[in-house]
Amino acid sequence: MIERLKSEVLKKFGSQLMYTKACRTLADEIYDETEYRISTTTIRRIFGFLKTNTTPAKFTLNTLAIYIGYESWEAFFSLQDDVSETSGKQKKNWNDLYEKSLALSKETYKLIVGQSGIPFHSVVSRSHAEERIRCFLNSSKMATGFIAPGGFGKSSMLAKWFEKNWIRKQSDDVILYINASFMLSFLNKDFRLDRWIQDQVDFEEKDTLKYFLENPEACEARIIFVVDALDEITYDNIKLERLFLQLKYFISNYKESKKVKLIITSRCSTWEKFALPFVIKGNSIQNSWYELGLKVDTQDHQNLNPLSNEEIQYVIDRTINTNFAPNFSVSELSFRQKKMISNPFFLELFVKLYNPDKHYVCYEEQKLLNEFLRNKVFYSRFSEEKMDILYGFLKLIEHGKNGVAAKKMELRDAFPIHLKTAGNYFYAYEELISYGLLTEFITINEHNSYCKFVKITSEQLLETLIGMDLVQKNGGVDFQLIKTVEKEYEGFDIKNRLIGFLYSSAFYIGNHLELKNFFQLSDETLSDRDLIDTILNSSIFLDVQRMELMEHFVNQERAEKYLFGNFPEIYNLTRGNKAILEIFARKGRSKSVRIKSLSVLLLSSVFTLDIDGAQQYYHDLNDEEIDQSCTGFDISIRLASRLIYNYFISRESNEIEILKMFYYREMAYNQLGEDHGALNGEFELILCMVLIYMKSFHKVLQLIDDVEHLYKNAKSKKSNFNYNVLQCYKLSAQHSLGMEMNTTQIEFLQSCESDITASENYFLQIYYHSFLSSVQFAKGNRIEVERHFNVALEICEDVNYGLCSAGILKKMAKYYNEWGEKTKESICLSEEKEILKDVISVFNQETLFV
């Protein structure tokens, strides 16, 4: 107890006693405060400056106790016993709260893991959601919610977050992670949320949770309540209302506490029933919600984002690519397919259905939608009533010709969806709403009064239902049906999407030759980028059907025009695109198309280490000389692919080709004619890309210096992506030639990262991160060196650019050697050797970029 007294004395004094002079100062301060004198020698003895075996005199202890605010030493002693007992009890109870709450939360976690449709280690963490939770927990707000349709991965998101913070990391916060469905049988009239939660945990002291909720100052960390799956609890509105009221009271009771946090998840329809009556403007708890107030009046309450392409690829790599080879990339899917599997429910179906032997990739969108409808409509409870409602809805909107939403009162006139006692239509409608197939919203109607409308939530599902109905009524898919849709839906936004659906459907049912006249459709239809994307990246994967249909397309001038006018990025060549290019390389009508196809194929083959393919493409490309029919792009990509082939594979001199480079550039610019706006540095961009890999740094600088006059003002420099990329190449060349980077230049390079990442140019992305690793190495920033190295290597592996992987690994082996990391150096060199084992005789390793 004397030690505690000494500690309190030093706390009041404001500093430790480091020198004898400080002991004298303390003695004087004690006299000034108490009017009792303790000698400097006594102070020195008490605080260890002088050795002694004696206990301080009672006078000394009394004086020190009075100095810190007590009446006497006895008063200090007795009160400290009480404090010690209370503190120990609180500590014991807090530990009990933590351990018992964690045990309950693990049960909820196990439930979610067990319900996962794919192995839970393959489920991707939702970084944007976890960042939102982190910001919320650090804010002054008490509650937040994650709102999304059924099957959108809300529960899985929370389970991954829980796993990261408590299963693995063991956060200091108390977590009470509860599935709302556990409450169902308790939602009676006297239900109390906080009391129910406390009853679920067998605390050593019954009121442990209540004590810490009411005494936040006693909490050693935060208490986080997570109520998951409000949407799955019941369709009984009375019970839902009881739960919502309890959530409101819970927030109201503890909103001033800085230690209590609440996270809930809900489907959009259930959230609307909670948000509108209890969180609307003016309500006393609205300001307690994190990032909610601005969205309560919107029609779309969803705040959990769809899966990004990177998140989709993460799941595919740990499921499909673990079971099948070669690796499957999300880039091989069409825009519509990627949009569909950005919904976690459809991604799960995609993983379950994928089979490379059955070529499911070709019609995955249709397959997924059919499976979804089978599970949630045709083979679910109240299936007939659900089908009646959905097709009745289509009739009300005239299959998309009368908008995409119908008045609920008109749907009620057709089916008693609002009456519990009138058959199963009420429950069928509630399930369609709850699972997010249908959405209700209120807006102004044509009479300028408020009206409730209903719509099918997913555009793709709406188009599928309309398309299926059209195909059924037509007795199948033929080109005449597509022509009819083009005519009847002219002027409607849905037209081209329906045509895309019918195009895919023809492949799905083996009626693909009905599409041979597809390019007889109007220019307006064929100019739609997404429609062409469907042709290029969807049904075209079926080998036999693809060959049959492309044999018809390859000789059609309009097919060639629109397919190549909207061809995907040349720097992202998927298997499907490669197959198309090979057909057009062999049988394309125009020299321009053949040169373009062969050049892109050659460029890709060099970087993927497809030596046989590269040699054949190079041979065929040499037979195709440039003429007046070729575009500026044809000229630049042909030259670039030949240069890269000569440098890495044939090892022939590029001296003549490089000397002719400026002649080719003049030819390319002449092909642009009056279109001076096209003089945007595209030629230099393609050439710099290969020259930088070839280490022709002086030529890079010469090309860029010559083209900078195209950017005549500061505005064009600032906004032009090509300009920024060329500046990156310029800085790279200068750095490689020995120039030291200054802070401004490094900041410029870093500012380009988001634009370069957003581009589809993987050659550029790889070299950009490789270059930044060099810059950071020169600055001695190892963390950033390894970050850029890992990003570059990940891109290399995703797109199978073995040549780049070998170069990156060789560079990092050099850096690890500089850092004395012999083991990591050996690993890099070993992996590089493995990549090049089949082509080592072709490549001169010293020519690989490092």
C-alpha cells in the first residue's frame, strides 16, 4: 500500500524524482500544501535515493496522505482496499463478458460458415465494407447498417470480418454477433432486446452486460453488437415491428455511450420497413446512424457494393482454378456476365455449375439465370403463385414497352397480393419482395400524386423473363424474331439488351446458324458496344459453333467493320478473342484486319512464351505488307510486334526497323488525313511500350520529345491519359539512363497509379509497377519495393505473361541480393528458371528487362 501511496504522490507532483534537487522541491511543495515539514533526506530515503530497511514513520505517511487529499494514512489505506476489491471485481466481470460473448459469437460464425455454398476459405473479404466498419467504430455514431438484396453476401461479409478480427487477430473489443432468426420464438409483447441478449449468455454474474452498458466508464474496450439477417426472421409484420421498436429503444438508450456500437444487416425491403418509420428525418435517433441520413429517402437503400472483378477473380482462383486447368480469368467473360456474377449469389451458382468439358462459359448468364429462377421461383414454395405474379407484372408493363415498373394497385387488381386470407398470393408476393426479386418504391405518378410502384429488381432478370416469354411464343429463336424485336422495341432502352439475350439463347439451344445474317441489323443496333461485347465474349467460345458462325462473319464487310470497330482492348487478349483473331488473321477480307489480327496475336504470343505460335504469326505477318488500306494503328502495332519478336525470340538486329520507325510514324499520321484530333500520341504510346521493354531508352526519349508538341496547352497535358503515360515512359527512360528522380517526379508517377490501374493495358501496368519498384529501391523504401513487385507479379500471373514474370523475378533476385536476403534471392531465381525451362534455349536471359 505504501508503494501505491508513493505512486499517488508522484502523480500529484507531476514528474518522477530523477535528481536530489527534485527531492528538495517535493519536500518544499508538501510543506506549502500541508504545513507539515518532511525533510529532504526522508524524501530521498522513501523514494530510493538512500538505502534503508525501516518503514516510514506514521507522521510521514499521514503527511503524504494529506498531500494527495486524504485526511490521514488510515483513510487512504481503508479506501484503497475498497477500490482494489471493486476494480478486481470489474476486471473479472469484464473478462467474463469478453469470453462468454466471444463464445456465443463463434456459434453464429459457425452457422454462417456451415451455410456457405462454397468453401469458406474461398469467400472473399469485402475490403470496402470492412473499411466502412472501421471508420464507423472510430466515429461518434452508435449504429450502422449494411443493406442489400437477399443472397448478396451480407452475412458472409460479417463472418469474414469476425474471422479476421476475433478468430485470428483477437480484437480487444467485446463482440456479440447474433443471428436475428434466433429471436423468432421470443418476439412476444414483453420482448426486450438488451434483456434477451443478456439471457443468451451464461455470465457468472447475471447483470454483467447490464452493468457495463449502464457504466461505460468501466468498459475496458468497446462492446459491439452485431444483429445479422433481419431479413430472414419472419414475414409477420407484427413481430417485425416489435423488433424494430426494440432496435429503436436500444439505440435511444445507449446513443450517448462512446463504448456501445450496433451493426445490423437487412434486405432492402425489410430495411425500408424499419428506416421509413423509425429513422426518417426529424427522428431522435437519426443522428446516431453512421452514413445513413442522406439515404433514407432514396428508392435504392443498398449500400453493399457488388463484387469487383478482382474480388470475383479471388473466388475463382480458390475454387475453379484449384480444380481445373488452365486457369480461368474473369476477363474472359462478357460485360453482362461479369455484371451478373458481381452478385455473390450468382457467383456461387457460377462456381457450382462450371465445367470446362461442357463449355458452360459460353452461356453462363443464361444458365445462371435459369438456375436462379428454378431455385427461387419454379421449384420453390408458392411457385405457381409466383409465376402468376411475375408474368402478370410483365403483362402490365407490356413486356418492357410500358416502362419497367407497374403500379402496385394494378397488380393487386389482378392478384390478391395484399390479403393473407386469399390463398397464397400474399406469401408468394412477400417472398418475391424479401428475396429482392421485386422492389417496391413510392413516387409521383402521371396525375402528380404519390403512388406505390413495383419493379423487377434485376435488369437482367427482367430481360430474361421477357426474352423467355418471347422465345416461347415464337417457338424458338430465329433471325426473324430478332428482326421483329429490333422493329417493335425501336426507341426503347431495353431493345439491344433483348437482342443480346436472343443472340445468346440461339447458342444455348444449338440454333446458332440462325445468326449468320446478324449483321444485317441496323447501324444503330450494331453500334451498341455492349451488344458487340456479347458477340465477342460470350457464345463465341463453343468451338464447333464458333467456327461455323465465324466462317459466315469473316466474309461480311459489315461484320468486319463492327467487330473490329468495337474490339476489346488489344492488351487484354482472352482465349475467346484470340480464337476470333485467328480466324480473321487467316480469312479476313481486308489487309488491315489481317495485319491487325496477326500483330496482336504475335505481341501476345511473345509475352506468354508461346514460341511456336509467335514464329508462325511472325512468318504470316511478314507476308502482309503495309499499303494504303492500312490504318495508323495497323502500322504502329505491326512495327511494335515485329520489334518485340526480333528482340526476344529471333535475336535478329532491329537496327533497320528502328531507323525506319520515324518513316512509319509519318506514314501512320498521313493515314489520318483531315482527322487532326487523332494525332494524340497513340503511335508513340504503342512503340514506347515495346521500346521500354527492349531497353531502347534513347529512342523512347527521342519519340516522346518529337510528339510533345501535340499537347499545346497545360489543360490538354493535365487531362490527357496518353500524355501522362508518355511522361511515365520518359521518366523511366531517363531513370534507366542514370537520372536521379526528384520528389516532384515521384509524386507525379504515384498520381498516375489509379489511371494506369483502371486501364486494360497490362503491359503498361506491369512495367509501371516494375519501374516504381526501381525508384523506391533507389530511395531505400523496401516496403514499397515489395508492394510494387507483388502487384506486378500478380498481374503477370493473371494474364499469363511468363516473359514479364521472369523479368520481374530476376529484378527482385538482384534486390534481395543487395539486402542480403539469400533465401529469397534463391527462390526468385528458382521460379524464374521454372518459367523459362521450356524456352531457355530460345531466350538470351540477359535481354530480359530488370
